[in-house]
Amino acid sequence: MKPKKKGWRSLISFFLSCFLFSVFPPSSFSAVTIQQEQELGDKVLQEIRKRWSLVQEPSANEYINRIGNRILQNMEAQPFNYQFFILNVPEINAFAVPGGKIFVNSGLVLLAGNEDELAGVVAHEIGHIVARHIVKRSEKGQMISLATIGAILAGIFAGGKAAGAIATTTLAASQTALLKYSRDDEEEADYLGLKFMERAGYDPLNMITMLKKIRRMEGPAAGDPPAYLVKHPAVEERTASLEIQMSRIPKEKELTKTSGNLQRIQTKLIVEEQGTALAVSYFENWLKRKPDDPEAFFGLGLAQKRMGGLDRAIDNFTKAAGFSPQDGEIARELGATYLLKANFPEAQKNLELARTLSPADAMTYFYLGRLYSEQKRADEALAAFRRAKELDPQIPEIQYHLAMAYGAKDMLGPAYLNFGYYYKSINDSKTALIHFNKALAYFSENSVERQAIQKEIQELTPKKK
């Protein structure tokens, strides 16, 4: 699902204007608290979820969060609960919003040549949050108006010439600079990012290589510059400053291994971002260059599975597994495709192999649960879905099928509860409230579940005007 284009830039300013008065009353702009900043970040996230396409692939989201958390684990204690997201947007961009929310566009992930380059971008954005660059402007006496913050976010998404047009039409001339970080802000975020990378065992040199790579995207025929350059100005000066700063940062840790398989994440993003037909063409061309590459067979299988070509997908997953027999994800996708074909013996063989190879993979347990449900093995299905949710509680499909599995066992309280969480996760508050209210009747007055349900009902119930 792509973002709605019609009027989407004005929507950004509109929704921020609607709720910023409740988060930042006009009298409080001179001293924004950590709690207010967290509340603002949470509300911005809610609105982004409603209006833009976040990458749904669980392993991609897990990967970007592993990178972010690896950096955070080697820092001082932070006041925010950081979260990292990938937006399904091809433009080269990344940005942070107050309260510890960091967004990286899929286009930037695909540009990265290695994990350290991607970590450099994440570390830089963490630096902006740690330094509280946006909210500190109000503390310095530069009041952040509602229109200003709306335009900042509009500029983040628009990038290029569009950002300048929005700044011109939305802001007074004296405020347009707020669409970009100041040079001092950039240098501070760079310095902090380099330090954070060093502590986490990443090579800080890759922050420079990534910046130069983004800069090269702005060629003579490139049109608008990458959005990341619009938001982060003075590239040449920053690059020179980064090289000087690197010499001043003591080496605290040896470089450590990567947090995951970037190429595999990029393969999935190609399928999700480009659409199935373009992805099929992409991986077929890849195989012409490298006819024995299991990653190309895997990507081709993913695209064909998505477009309904199950036999061709099985053929390509089988070839990928032949070249890479210890890859649990290949075995899982092969098993899942056999499941769609209702070939339960082959589905079970490959999904059980995937569980052996990747015992902490939530989606393997999800597909096993689907298989057991088809085979009327209710107890095993419920156990598999419960394990999947333990491993990754954020995947809506797991919540839905877990609710169905509880219903099949006539366990209506947990069934209604999980349906509530499912509909909440897909932003259907009305249906979520119906299920949460039904769930109340099945839990005792002082139970932990009832207290959690009541909290959900309170948060989802529309406030009276």
C-alpha cells in the first residue's frame, strides 16, 4: 500500500496542528519536558501508521531494531523507549522525531553496501534525538509554532524542491531554516554518531562512505537531490569535519560481526518496494549475471509466491535450498508455499526443518500453526501460534490466527482479547473496542488480563468533545 498522494503534505501539517496544542500548550514551548517529547513522538507514530506505508516484513523490522538496539546498549541510559522503523518509500532518506522514533526509508536501506553504512545513518539520527535538536530550539527562545513543526515533517517526506516550496508557502521566511538542521546540529549529531558507532563495534569510517555515496546520487541528471541531503545540509563540510572528528575519538572496541544479513533484507525490500512484476525481472537479470546465486533464486521465489505462481516459486526455493541447505528462511518459505498448495507432507517436512535451523523464527511457528490448523491438530496449532507471538508480538497476522486457535478450543476470553489486539494493530479501533469489551466478561475482577483490557478500552474510547 503506497501513501495517498492527494493532499498528503497538507495532512501532515493538519494532524500535527490538531494534537500539538494538547501536547505542547503555547505557554510550554519554552521548556519542553521529556514526557511531552515522548508523547509527541507517540502521536506522530500513530499518524504515520495511518497515512504511510511501513514495511511489514518482520525480519526487516527486526533487523533495523537490532542495529539500533546494539548502538543503544553501548550508550548511557536513555530517557526514551527507542523504536526503529522502515518506511516503504524509495527516496533516499532517514529522519528522527522527538521521543526516540527513527524512520529509515527502504530506498536508503537498499543503497547501503554493508551494515556499518546503515548503522552510521541510524547512529547519526540517534545523535539528533540525544541532543534534542528540534525541541531545544524552543528552549533557546525560538518558539516552535504548529505550522513550523508541520512544515518540518512535510519537508521530511517531500524532500527536494518540494520541501522548499512547502517552506515558502507554510512558513515565514525567518522560519524556513527550521526545515534543515543547523551546521552545529549536524556536527554534534555526527560526533555523537561516530562515538556511538565506535562503542557498538561498528567501523565509523562507514558513516563517511555512506554520506559520500548519498552525495554521488546527486548527479547532473538527478533532478532533485536526495531527500537526506535536503534535510542534512553542508555535505562537503560535514565530510571533512567527520574525518577530523574520527581522529579525535579513542578506539574503545574492536569491530564486531554484523547483526544480521543485510543482503537478505534488501532482497525482501526489493519485492515489497518494486512490486512483483518488476521484482521478477530484477532477480531474473541477477541470475543471468550469477546463475548459481541462492539469494537470487530466493528473491525470485518470493516474488513468484506473492503473485501466485506457486509451482515456479517452489522450483526456485528448491534451487535456493540446494545451494544453501542450512538457510532456515529458505526452508520456511518453501514449506509455506507447499502449505498454500495444500501439500501438507512437504509443508511439514520443510517447516520442521526450518524450525531446527532457525528455532527463534516467529514466522516458522506461525506457518506451523497454520499447518496444524488445517490438519485439525488444535492443541499443536495453539501452541505454535502462542510461541510465534512470544517471539514477535507485533505481527498482526499472528494475533489474528492465535485468536482463531483459542476460539477453536472454546477459550473465548483469550480469543476476544487477541482479536482486540489484532484490530487495534490494523487501526480498526471500533472493532477492537467491541472485542475488548466482550473479553471483559471472561476475566476475574483483579486479574492482570482484565486490567490490561480496561486500559486498552480507556485508550481506544473516543473522547467526548
